[in-house]
Amino acid sequence: MVPTPQYAGERVVVMGLGKSGLSAAASLRAGGAKVEVWDDKAASLNEAMAKGFAAFDGASMNLDGARAIIWSPGVPHSFPKAHALSVKAHAAHVPLVCDVDLLLEAQPEAAVVAITGTNGKSTTTALTAHLFQNAGRKVAVGGNLGIPALDLEPLGKGGTYVLELSSYQLELVPHLACDAAVLLNITPDHLDRHGGMDGYIAAKRRIFANQRAPRTAIIGIDDEHSAALYEALIGDGLHRVVPISVKRAVAHGVYVVDGVLVDATEGQPSPILDLRQVPRLPGAHNWQNAAAATAAALSQGIPASLIASGLKTFPGLKHRQELVSVVNNVSFVNDSKATNADATEKALLCYQNIYWIAGGQSKEGGITSLAPLFSRVRHAFLIGEAAEEFAGALKDKVSFARYTDMESAIESAGKIALAEKLPGATVLLSPACASWDMFKSFEHRGDVFRSTVLKLWPHGSAALTPDAQRARS
């Protein structure tokens, strides 16, 4: 735990008592703050009170003397409807911050590498941390990626926090000043939480707040919104801006051409590694992740040779194209973190002869944007609230069946794939949906997929055969 002595003796309210909220409350208490906790859900509040925390008066919302409200990023504060406590706080000039901001205040001497983007940020965060660890750097990794910020190890000078930051968190981190800040991409997502696309872009741009050269801003320029931000940062003259691309060579950037990762940050292009030799990073979207992580590592003085060896040994990320098992050359892949169509598109591009498990709580637009990739799908196995909507999108294009639970869908998909014996066959869980209708989280959904596959086919291998590798490439 990172204690937060900067709030010693101060009145602080913690709003939202999920993992990050409870972590913040514990850290503040350890640092000597006068902590009060609140959650709109009575059960969560009662659980925190049972741990000895005093309850905030949610009826009167008296904020007299409060220094800050530590706001859970998962709780809407402005959109789609302003929360009453948020309105009260703004009127009383009490700032809303999240647990990541407490970490940054408590550990001012540690370096910070932060990553955001609509898609790919978890893989890039894990990969960046792996590259730093491979180079012998002292690193802690967390934020939106699993471990709450204040549950990380205190690092101090010489350490680096590698943090995944969501758009929700970026609205709540006024002390953010990254040594290297990475924006991978921007496509429409969470628009209801930000009041529209402009608000979403503004939240993502906050990752570059308070940066001054020689601190580094790393931006993917392969989508129009990110490219526009790149031009804006170049124009302001305050940042050292490094572009990344998987579509073309870019001057003074890091890019991938024909699968080869190239460093041109110092002017002269220098190949680092052929990413086609890295099976845990398949597809152009993972090449973008690799380029971004490489740019971050280079910006902090890690040599290309160590970056190349780190890329080769990256174990991959759970729930993001995670290879669970191979049974008679049929691959079972857990891509549960693909909670929207853009993320699922990345997976569909990586495989042929796909037995696709999809569905859940649908996002805006559903799967209509994936129609050009339906030819890769042999059969779809639809689950959750979106099953009927997805059936309509697939009608007359892809054969499909509906299932009331995911276990049945997995069993059917596996049996059909094994019976058809097609080259490169892949049973792919890539739902293009949120998980809340059937599961506690996308992690829970992925864990159920993994456990079901291993139960049904216990003699599979976790390593791809050479034939399967060639079929996937």
C-alpha cells in the first residue's frame, strides 16, 4: 500500500466503495486523514462501515472543511446526469479526484508512464511494464489494469509507475504530469459518460496535461481524432511528440512496415524486430501496441536490443486474445476484454475459420461495422441480451445459433470446430459487448470461458503446433 500522508488531519470523503474506493479509504486512514465513506448502494456502504470507516452523511451532504472527494471513476459525476454530490462539491469548491491522483501526490519522485486509448491500452500497459522489467527497471503496474493505484508498492526516486488510465480516470487526475504519456487511438466509446465525442476526446487529451519537454507525448496517428491531437501538440511547442503508426513510415517516430518494427525517433530509421516472429502479439492492432510500448521504453533510455528481447518474451495478457488451449489443432482463444465492435474487429482480423462466441450487453452500433469480416466466421454462437440484435445483423450472412448460457455455446462451438477439422480453426470468445447481463465483469466472463474449455477438453495443449501457427499467420 502507498500511504497518503499529504492528507493527514484533513477531512476527506471517499465516494464509491469498489476496489479502488476501499483502497483509497485504507490509504488515507493509514496516512492520518479523517476519512468518511459513501456509496449509493447501501450494501457497499455497510461493508465499508464494518471495516471501521465512518459514514458520510449522504442526506445532508455537508462538505464543510472537506479537502477533497475521492471519486470512484466508475460512478458518473457529470453525464449522463450530474450526481447530486458532484453538484454540491462544485458549488463548495471541493475538488473531485481519484485514487490515481493520490498516488501521484504521494510519490512525486517516481517516474510515470501512462497509457490510454479506446482499444489496446491494457495490452500496451502490460507490455510496457514487461519491457521495463526486462531492462532491470524497478516498476509497478496498475491503475485501470487490475490493481488499484494505492495498492501498488511505494517506488520513490528511480522507480516507474506504468499506469493504464481510462477516460473516466483522466477526468480526475489534476496532478498528472507523465514522463511519457501514450495515446493509442480514439474511436467512439463511453459517449454517454462524457456528453458526446468532444467530451470523450477532451478526457483522453488530459493524459498530456502538465507535460513539458523533454517529457514525451506518444500518439498513434492512424485514426483521424488522434492525428488531429498529434498536430495540435506539435503546434503548441511544449511537448516532445513521438508519432506511432502501423500504416506507414513516420519521421521521428516508431512504426511498423511489413511486420518490421522500426525506430526513427533519432532521425535515421533503425529496424528493431520482425513482429511476425512474436506469436503473442498477432495482428496490426498488437503491432500498434508494440510500437507504443517501444516508444515509451526508448523515451526512458532503454536500448533497442533490450526492447527486442522483451518483446520476444512477453507472455501476453489475460482475456486479450489469450490462447487457452489447442485441441487437435483447434485453438481456443479468450478475448473477453473485447467489449465493443472495434476491439472484436482486431481479433477477427487475426484468424480464419472462426467459431465466434459473441453477445452480452450491446454497445452503440452493435456489430454492423464488422460485416466485412463475416466471411472469416464459420458459425456464430450468440449469448446474452444482444443475441437477437446480433442474429439480425448476421441473418443471411453467417450461420448462427442462440444459447442461454456461455458454457453451452462453448461446448457446441468446440464440437463443431473439432468435427469440421478446418485449417487454423479457432473457437473465439470475442463478445463485442459488455458483460454485466451475465457476469460480474469481463474478467469473470473470460475466467468462465477458460475453465469451461479446460474442463471439456482437459488434454489440450497451451502451445500452438507449427501447423496451427502457420495457419494463423
